[in-house]
Amino acid sequence: MKAHVQSQVVLGNIFHVLVVFNLLVASHPLAIAQQSSLPDTPQPQTQGPESTPRQNDHKGGYGKHHILWVIPNYRSDESTAEFKPLTPRQKFKLAFDDSFDPTAFLVAGVFAGLSMAQRQSTSFGQGAQGFGKYYAGAFADQAIGNMMTEALLPITIHQDPRYFTKGKGGFLKRTGYAISREVITRNDGGRNTFNTSELLGNAIAAGISTAYYPAADRSFGNTLNKMGPANRS
């Protein structure tokens, strides 16, 4: 009974994190500013050269790819151009940018500090040495999660890792759309499909994390806790 209650609490925390994360994306200043001109459903294009993952890299500067100017967010696509699939190389670049952006190192430090304060891995200890272990674990969690959800699985099952900003509608409508993107994504043909890359990718990343966390800390709750986007940029 205790394990069941703990798992329900953890799942509730993960859902809360998903909602907050997507609200931040949906309410990003650049997304709101452009909502009158962005397409709700980019139309697939079967002919012509493939697009670069960030067609408007030079429009918006640093803030374009960061939520609140801190959290890396290279997945958000605000382009008004027709939908074009990403190549495997472009998907890897997307994952690499989210994982190794300079602020990703800061974000890993924040989550390491939170994990240390909550003593999630007691065998890591405290102090500078303990923080170093927490930091290494947090950074590995987010980098592996990004590689799984934005590169490896999207390439394997032909899904698009980008988040297409909703171009119109009120706050509630855009919020609902943002939350739905956790379970719905686009395939390389531009059609909606179940977001296997995100959900399965995070599950695989959480499973891999058991290889570098101490055996004493490989609890079901800790593994579930790593599946949310709070543990990756």
C-alpha cells in the first residue's frame, strides 16, 4: 500500500511538471507575439529541399531558444514556412543543442541542488563531493533524455521532435494544445501521431540511469521521477 501511494504521488508530480513545462513553452513571449500569424497545423510538403531545423535562427537571437532566457528550448518551432521533415543529422543537432547549450550546465546544477536538498540519492553524500555526484547524474539524465526523445527514437520511428507553436486561440485553448503535445506529435509526413518518442524515450533514459546511480537508490519512485522533463533541458 505504501509503495502504491508513493507511486501515485510521484506520477502526480510528473504530471504537474509536464503542465508547468508546457505552459512555459506556450506562454513564451515570442510565441505569444507571433500567435496571429503562425499556422496551427503545418502542411506537409513532399517536394523540394528539406528545411533546416531552425530556419529563423537569426531572428530572435538568444531569447528565441531559451524559456525565461535560461532553459534551452531549441525544439520550439515558430516558423510560418511549410512543414518539411528534418533529416537524421538535423534531429541530432537539435538534441545536441538542447543538451550542450551553455545554460544546460546551469540547469543541471539547479536540479542537482534540488536533488541533493531532498536527499534523493543518500549514498552520494553531502558537501562538494556529494554535489559533484548529483551534478554528474543530473547532467547525464537530461543529455540522455534529449538524445532519446529528440534524436534516436524520432529517427528510428520517423517522428518529428519539434514543438510547433499554436498560432491562434485564447490562453485556455493554447494551454490545452501545449499539454496535448506530451502525447501527440507529428510524424515525418506532417500528420499527428502518438508521441512515442517523448514517452518511450524518457522511459528508456530513466532505465539507463540505473546503470550510473547506486543500487541503493534505484527505487521505482526515483526512476519515475527521472521520466519528466524537469530532469532534462
